[in-house]
Amino acid sequence: MRRVRPIHYIAYGLTDVLGAGSMAVVAGWILFFYSTFCGLSAFHASLIFAISRLLDAVWSPLVGHISDHIGGTWVGRKFGRRRVFLLITIPLMPSFAIMWVAGQTFWYYLATYTFFELVYASVFVPYNTLPPEMTDDYDERSLFTGVRMICAQASAVLAGILPNLIIATVGGKDSPRTFLIMGIIFTGLFMLVLLITYLFTWERDASPQTTRITKQDSFLSGLTNLFRNIGSTMRIRAFRQHLGMYLGGYISQDIFNAAFTYFVVFVIGGSVAVASEIIGWMYSAQFVAVVSFVPLILLLQPAPSFRLASILYALAILGLAALYHVHPANLLLLLYIPMTIAGLGRGGLNVIPWNIYNYIADVDEIVTGERREGVFAGVMTFVRKMTMAVAIMAVGQILDAGGFVKGAAAQSQFTQEVIVAVLVVGPLLLLAMGIWVSFEFKLNKATHAILVREIARFKAGDGVPPSEEDQRLLEQISGWRYDQLWGKNNVARARAVG
């Protein structure tokens, strides 16, 4: 392992300007853009999301599988089995800008949205594997996640305030041109950060096992094993619990983001510019929260930190509901109070799951005896985009069922009530699910140290079992009996046939 310096943390974190920035723009604005400026119904928007997810269901795990198994090839040795994907996708980034051209056909929006989603997966499946590639140290991995989330929140702030800045600079209030300019600006940023990350990160040397698998496996056999490997990730207890918290925290935000612009424009009589200001303020609070939660996670550990962040966010949502029902004269100004609290909670919810993810491959290794970061990264990227698409689809369908009239300047009272219900009820239910799962999650700094120690012992061929307490802990984290660990099971592909 090379020494990790500050420039490496920053260079790694910068690529989440693409990750969080693009997702914040899509989650916050795309449904509004499609329904207001493109003439698409909620059904057509939902169809775009569904088709892109079906393709991504194959593509994301396939990218992870390839990145796990090209270490012994010339390409993998020359450019890195993970980082080569960053290099390839740089010239493909303008695909984000062309999504925001108004007045095109359904097929245009289907093609542009789907293509960008596949490009996004080609970046983030291998990108998510880099901290475990660069260091084994718990604190260093945690710091990688912290810097990444700081960069992510900075880009989310930009995604929130940029429409208003564009309107103030070039005019065109509530014009589709605002979104096209935003897409072009973000495209330039995306290309720059990918190049920086490629230049200042590295990977472990390809293991003999990786080289062997690469030479023996054909592309067809790789596809055959692909989805079985995906299913095998769900047999790791810590990963299942991690997904429960991850989805509870992130889908609650996706639903909120998709509904909030409708809430501002059609329920309280604001505009796109006003929504942009308020969202930007919330993202600024998220930025502060991310900086605060990076050390707080090490102090409180991940699960308690997750519960704290969830409670803050839930209180903020309840505060929004209370303001709507009271409806004071200065409602727009008072919205900044719950939105500040929401940002503090959301910042924690954003950083905690990615902090946890850095250690999941270690749990898998003690079960399988293999390093499968790429498989887990593929599942994470797919699950993230699938659930975000489902959340946006659900919001669109519920609004349609609630009588939303596309292109109208105002909506009925019943439709406004539906918008408020979506904004409040869906996020609260998902947060409750995440909190419930967090009470079962046992992976933290102390238990990870035991895990790493046992992996080293297995590698050395030490047959002396650990203490009963450590054995019980490993079984709680992995979900497997101790005598089934280190490949004595049928979880991973190579071990299943051996």
C-alpha cells in the first residue's frame, strides 16, 4: 500500500461532484422539466425511467464483474482494472447536457436519459471500489468517504442554486434554457473531476486469482455467473442491513426532492427560482452536516449516527407539514427553518452508508476468501439508480392519479393535498425502516478490527479458533456459522465449484 496524502483524498472525492451533482439535478428537476417543458405525461416519464433501469440491471453488475476480472489483461495492467473506466467515460460526459434540450420527442428523452445512466454506471461501479483498493486502514477509508461526501454536497449545493443563478444572470425566468445551461456547466465539471481522479488514485496489484479467472473465463461464462454473484451479495448479513439503512436514507430524499419543487410552485405559490433558493439553502446545511458527521461517525459509530441523522430529517419533514397546515403569512420565509434542519439530517444520511460500504468487502472476504469489491459496487450502483427511478416514477404516478394537469399554472386543492402527502408520508415511512434496521447493525471500528485480524489469521493458515465472543461477533456480522467461513460455503463463484 502506498502512503495516502491529502491530495489523494481530494482527488478521489472530486468524482462525486458527478455522482451527487447529477443525481441531485435529476432527482430534483427532471420530472418537473419533463412535465413542464417537454410535454411528457407521468406515464411517459415513468416509462423512460423503467426502460433505463432494465438496461442498467444488466450493465451495472456487468461493469463490476469486468472490473473484478481484467486485472491480468494488458488493459488492466496499463490503465488499471477500475480506473480505466474513468478514462473511457470522460469524452462521453456531454451526454448529460443533451438530456436538457426542451421540445423533443419521447424517444429523444428515452435515448439521452438511458445513455447517460449507462455512462454513470460505468464510472461509479469501479469508482466505488477505490478506497478498499488504496488502503486497508479503517480511519483512512472513513476519511476517503468523508472527503467524497464533502465534494458531493458542494455539487448538490450547486445543483440547488444554479437554476436561480442562471435566471439572475441570463434571464429567462422559468425557461427551459435554464436547465440546458445548467447541464452544460455540469458537463464541464464532470469531465474535469474524472481526469483528476484518474491521475491521483491507484489500485492493488491484480491477484493471481484475478489473473487466473481472467484467462480461464470466456465472456459468455462471465455472464452466466454474473447474476448468481449478484444474488450472493444478499447472503452477507452486514450488506443486507447496510442496504436497509442506505435505501431508507436515500429513497426518502429522492421522494422529497421529486415532490418539493411541485410543493413550492403549486402549493405555496412560489416559482422555480424560489424553489432553487430554498433547495440551495438546504444543500448548504447538508454540506455543514457532512463535515460534522465525518468525525461524529468515528465517535458515535455508524448505526447510532444514522439514527441521529434520521430523527433530524424526520423532525424537519414534520415541521414542513405543520407549516403547511398553519399556513402563516410569511410561510416562504419560515420554510428555511425546517429546511435547515432537513439539510443537517440529510447530510448525515448521505455520508453514513458510504462510510459503511467501505468495509462490506472485508465481511464478504471472510465468508468467501475472495475480494469482490466490483460485484458489490455494481449492486450498490444498480440499487441506487433503480430505487431513485422507482421513487421518481411513483411520485409522477401519484401526482397523475391526484389530478395533476401538466403545463397548468395552478392545480386543484385535492392535487395540492396529494403533493403534500407525497412530500411527508413517503419519506417518513422509509426513515422508520432505516432506523429499525440500524438496531441490528453491528459493524463498527472495533468489530472491523476483529474482522481484519481474523482475515489475516485465515490467510496465514492458523487453525486456532478465536474466543467465543469474537466467534459470535463474526457470525452476527456475516450471517454464517464460524465453521462455514473462509470459503467453506457456496456463496462466491470460485469457492462454489471447489
